[in-house]
Amino acid sequence: MEFGGRSDQVRGERIALVSVLLSLLCALLGRAVLFSSRCARAEPEPLRDGGLPVLVLRGYGDRGPFQQAISSALSRAGVEHAVQEESKLAQEAGGLDQRRVVIVSYGAQMKPDTEALLLDFVEKGGILCAFYRVPPRLASALGVRLGRFIPDDHEQRFHSIAFQKAESLPGLPARVVQDSWNIFETTSDGAACIGRWEDSRGQPSGFDAVFLSEHGTFTNHVLTAHDVSGKARFLAALLGHFDGGVWTGANRVLEARATAAAREIDAVAAGDPTRAADCQERANQARQSAVECAATDPAKAHSLWMEALRQLELVRCSPYRSKSVEMRGVFVPQPYVAPSWEAVMSRLEEGGLNAAFVYAGSLGRVFYRSQLLPMEARVQLGEDPVGDCLKAGREHGIAVHLWFNALNVNDAPPRVLEELRTQRRIITGVEPGAQQMACPSEPQNRKLVVDSVVELARCSRPAGIMLDYFRYPFAAGQEFCYCPHCERKFVEETKLPQDGWPKSVQPGGEHYDAFRQWRCDNLTALLAAIRSALAELTEQQPVPLLSVATFGWPDARNKVGQDASAWIGGRLVDSHLCLNFTPSVSYFKTLVENQVREAGNEVPAYCGIGAFSHAAQFDGPLQLVDQIEVSRRAEAHGFVVFRLNTTFLDEFLPALKMGVTSGRASVPHVQAGGDKGK
């Protein structure tokens, strides 16, 4: 990558060298040892991972994002930690005896043997920080009682946590943004409540959130990827409460990072120095103040080091250049945003973006007035989040592409879902799937999908419509549908005998390859029907641009039936939008180069970047900038970032504005159903 005239290889080697030096420095300076005076223990032998005193335990049911959110916050805070899967915890005999703190990312599916190990750990004086739900005996050990499950139902009651008497815990922020979707009602059984839930308007929701006891802490939802800096201060304050030495260790790590970052900035000496001068001055002031107060107020010094690093990262993003024609979008996975669509669209415009891909609903439930599909409860009462979004988007020059989950019915009302099952309209694989999806072969489903997309275009008049879940499931045993509709349609269209169904079309069967091709053709025909129906809209109801959220994997065609080449060649889509959710720059580069070649001169290629996805949660804006630059060098026509959250708005967007989105850009011109603009 070009960064001030230096190659990607040179920069990568420099970063690798700095990382090694930082690791050696931290080892020499010593680790923060976490223990309370009531439970001092002999210094243990080092563990295989270096004996880090903080362990993040990834619980059963956590596919990665909850643990990653905790790890990202700890890393941002400069707190060294190890990560372990719950399934492997018992294999490390005596491992917990050498820990000071265990943080459980998700305890709702905790096994009895894990519970026993953690109870023993707490009884021996260990500190336990648990999220979402734990078994009753562990809850009691933490001084809390868990009650009923409370979903949010899109009312945003659990938007943020406001901390009570934050000044009593040095370093604790006034609040952190969560945007949680449910909680377990929690009451005290000896622990002190230090944080309570607030809604998106900043009003109390009436529910407690965070509890503190002598044995640890409990928070009644998972830690989300929102507000990473706030979560870093939150976790550092909790750990620092149990041992002030945490601040010393974390501050040393952050100081070393700031020193390395400042040297890198001096070395590259590129970009517009005027644009970055203010940030660099603020960073210098914060670094100086942090050094001055480190001994007397380490929690304040920690906050200053974090601010210095934030300013230095802005400076490091400044050498990158803007483009005049480029898709610059963000995925918004729910249509209710805080504090308002007007405020969010203003922030997107200010940050140099020009598009938003906003969730409007699925075949199971929608967030707009519909005559065909079940409506979300607040929409039934008169609210119009999609309309508010479109209005604000037009006012701020943000093109809104409405995101529609075409075959997903997982969120349908129970009555509707039961009717679909009874009518055998749900995909039926070898194994039952947790994700309920409508079979794309079933005639009623096909008509409903087409009619629903047309209704969405007519009632909303968006710039575009993006179809998601326009595929088959990808979980093993669920990726193929063997329902009677698929059997009948496959035989009619391929003229192959149906003897031995479904074994003859399963892996290893005589007609397996033909069945995989037919799956692709089945989805392509449905997409063609949608394109044809949209083309019939009148001039008073303009035709929206049509895209499909396509898996970036090279084998997506065989795996989930998405034949992007056929869609592009048949002019069935107006862009090639691929979800390249990976933290690896080299793998991202390979994916994008292949996709640009596949799009050719037919349609623009847009890269979905998973900055806050399950597959990749970026540590900072530079990771996002790196992938944007890779996509540009591959001659892609733009990017769409997953996803809108507080961290994106407050930290990533200002960093992009320093360089890659510093100038305004127009979206590549595309005529719906026509040619890509030059």
C-alpha cells in the first residue's frame, strides 16, 4: 500500500517490527497483576500463552463477535489478555489458578463443568466479570438474581448504560452506547448497581444494567461493538477497581503505542500537513499531560493516552487521497436510529459518504406500510422509520438503497411462520436449520417475493433496492432444499428422472452436479422476474437500482446458489456488490481483484467491508482505510462499510474524512437496467 510514498511491504515490515518491540517492551516492564488484598496468592508458573492474568472466555453460543468486542475494548485500553474457548477450558488443568480475572463473553449456554471451575475460581479469590446470563449459583456468587427475559422490540429501551456516581470508580465513563436488543431483568442480591439502562433519547428505561461486588461484575447483556473507546474505559475502570496496578500496566502499553505512532508519522512525512496539524498538536498536548499526571492520577493519564492515540490515528489517516467518483456507503441493519435520521444523515454527509443501505424488512416482517407483508408493531401504530430515512437522505444528498431480506422469514410472527411450515413453504434440508428461509421454488413464495419488491419500490421511491438473503442457507446440512416443490421443479426443468430422490441429488449422487446448477438457475430466474416487474414501473414511479448482497467467497455459486456471473451477463443487477468480510488485507485483495474482473465493463463493482461484522471487527480506522485503498488499486468503483454504529460515526468516519473521503464524490452513474456510466 502506498502511504506517503512507501510500499505496502515496507510499511508492513515496519509495523511488524514495532509490534515485536512493543511485545518485548511490555514483557520487560512487567504485566499488570490483578488481585485484591483479601486473596493474595503465590505467583504462579507461566502459562503457555505467556501467563496473562486476564482471560476472556468465549462461551458456548458465542460465534465470535461478543468475545471480539471484549478483546477489542481491552486491546484499545492497553490491557493484555488471553482468549480461551469454553470447550477447551477444562483441558488446561490448573489454568484458572494462574489467572486473576476471567471475563465471560456469553454465559447463557454455560456447561456444568465450566460453572464448577468458575465457582472454584471465585472461591479462591479470582475476579469474575460476566455478561448476559450465567447459571444461578454463579449469579449468586456475583451478588445478583436473574429474572425474566425482556426483548427490546425495536423500542431502543436498551440503547446505552448510564453509570451512577461514575466518579467513585476512577476512569469510568459517564455512559457507554450498547444498542442492545434484549436483557435479562436483574436485581441485587448483595451487589451494588452502578449502571442503568437509558433509551435512545437519553431517558431512563427503568432497568438496572451493571452490578459490582467484591467477587466481580455482572452486566445483563453482551458487550456490543458500539462505542469501543467507551467500552475500553469501562473495562479498564472495572479492572482498575480491583487492582490499581492495572492502570500502570495499561499506561505503559499505550505510551509505547503512542511513541511508535508518532515516530511513524515523522517517518512518512506525507499528506497535507495543514490538515493534520491541529490533530498532531492535540496529540502532543495529551501525551505531555499524561506523563505529568501518571504518578498522581493514573486513571486520568490513561484517558489522556487514549486521546493522544486517537488524534495520532487521525494524523496517520491524512496522507490518503479522495476520489471524485466513488460509491461510499454504509450498511444500516435496522431502520430505527439514534438520535434521529436527520442527525445520522447529517453526520454521513459531513463524513463524505454518499449512500446508505438501510434495512427495510424481510419476507417475514417489514418497517413500512405494506399490503402484502406483516408490519412491525410500531409501524402498525403509525410510525414510518423508512419514510423518515428517505426524507433525511434526500435532504443531505445521501442515496438510500433499501435493504430487503428476500427469502428470510425468521422474524415473521409465530402464526405466519407456522402457516408457512404447514404449507411446506420453508427450505427443507438434511438438517433442521435455525434460520428459517422461504423456498425459492414454491410458487406462492416466488410471487410474494416479486410483488413485495415492487411494492417497496412503489411506496418508498428509493434510489435502490438491495436484496439480501437471496440465496440458499450455507450451514452444513441446510444448504440444499429437498422439498416437494424443488423435486417437481427440478424434474420438470432438467428432464432427469426422479428415482432415488433426494439421494440422487445429494453430494455423491448421480445428479448432484445437475442439481447444484439447477439451484443457481432457479435463483437467477427469480431475479429475472423481479427485474422484469420493476421495469414496468412508470415514470412517476422511477425504477430503483437493483443489487444483491453476494457472498465474496469464490465458491459462493456452488455453496449458496449465487451465480453472479449470470446475473451480470444477463443485466439482472445494476452493480456487483460483494460482502468481503475479512480482517486479512491480502485475502481481501484477492477477492476484490476477482470481483472486478467478473464485473468487467458491465456493472460497477462495490466492495462490502466488514469493519464491524462477525467475521472481522476492526481495531481502528486504519484497517478500514487499508481495505479501501486496496479496493481502489484493484479499480473497484466504491465501498460499503458494515455497519453503522457509534464507533463508526464517532471514530471511523472522522478518520476517513481526514483523507479518503476528504472531498465530495458522486456515485458512479448507472441507469437502472442499463449501462455503467463512464
